[in-house]
Amino acid sequence: MSAPKQMPSAEDATESWRLLLHQAAVEVMTTMVGVAPTVPEQIESEPSEQVTGMVGLAGALCGLLSIHCSPKVATEIASRMLGLGEEEAAQHWVDAVGEICNMVAGAFKAKIPGLDDQCMLSVPTVITGDSYATQSLIVGNRTAVHLLFQGEPFVVILETNG
């Protein structure tokens, strides 16, 4: 393992990482789910009933990548990923959301030269509920990409130290 490369400054990283995060989410969703998310004309508030998938990043880049969607979107993702009907997919959406989150995190770090082998990912965690908020203890930068999956909000957030 070679020495970690210097990460860009917060100012340099924010916009370029937003683009890379968007690209990673679109690539993963298109490949694994068969539907490319779109950019909303207007950012909507997140649904009161939520599903949040989270993957930690450690090494040259430390932080947390999370995806946020509704149970309806999570079920549709599972249905399309696994080729299952809606009722059967409802039993698998937690795993599907965790896997999509993991894949987006992996695709994102692979887009930054030298980071792929210098940053490890945690096992995904998925939480669900009504009217909750997540708050990371990471002090640093927050980059959010707001998308629509079949007309429903699908948000990807990267929080990093630095």
C-alpha cells in the first residue's frame, strides 16, 4: 500500500465531488435498477416516512455516504434489482438499499484518482422510520445530490472530515 495521496481542499472538492457523486448515483441506479434518476426542477422536502442507507468511509477520505428515499422507492429498487413483484420485493428492500448505498460509495471513490485503494468502506447500515433526522458527528463538508427516481425524491449525501 502506497502513501495516501493529498485530498483536495474543501473548496476544491465540493463542486467536483458533487458532480462525481451525481455520476456515481446515476451509473449505479442505471446499471443495477434499470432506471436513471433525474434532476428535479425544484428540491422537495424529504418524505416523513424515510429509508436511509449509510456507508462509512475510512482512510485517505473519512466520512459517511448516505442515501435517503421513501419506502415506496426502496421497494421499487428491490423489485427492479431482484426481478420480483412488489409484494415479494417489500421483504428485500432493506438489503437492496444497503447494497445500492455501498455501490454508490464504491463508484464514487473509484472516480477519484488514487483513492480507490486508499479508502475502505464499512458494511452498510439501513434505518427506517417516520419523521426522523440523521446527524453525523463528522465536522467538515456536506455535499448533497438531490435526484428523482420515477418522480420520487432520492437524495445522496456525502459528509467528510476536512
